[in-house]
Amino acid sequence: MGAELVWDAKTSTATIMLGGRTVDVTVGAKTIRVDGKTVPLKADPAYLQPFVGESKTYLPLAALSEGLGFQVEYRHEKRIAFING
């Protein structure tokens, strides 16, 4: 998507910036911040997944995409998500 990512290890927060919008996602939080405003998550919170020698951070894709201004459509019957910019 071309976004910029900054990771804050102290707070376990990923800050994603794209097109003048900023989304902050903190591991384990039930909310995200979009351009400084707190927004409740409609999905499971971000989490860390350990791998050999490191951890990966998994973010709720729909919430992140919507926060960055993308249109998100989920089709439950087929378990498919469409993200349009």
C-alpha cells in the first residue's frame, strides 16, 4: 500500500502513516487511534506471534485499512475481504 510504519517497542504500538492519515495500533488494545481519535475495534486486537529469534505483529487488517481511508467490504458467505483504495 506504500504506507510508512514506525514501531514503538516501549508501548508495543505500530504507527502507520499514509496519505496524511495516521493509525496507531497497540498490541492487546480494544481500540485504535485514527488521526488522534480513539476508535473501538470490531475485531480481535493486534497481537505478537513468536517465531524463531523474533516476534511478528499481527494487526486487524480491516480496521487498519478503514483507518487509512480505504473502503473495506467483507463477504461472510465466501470469507473474502475486498479492500479498495
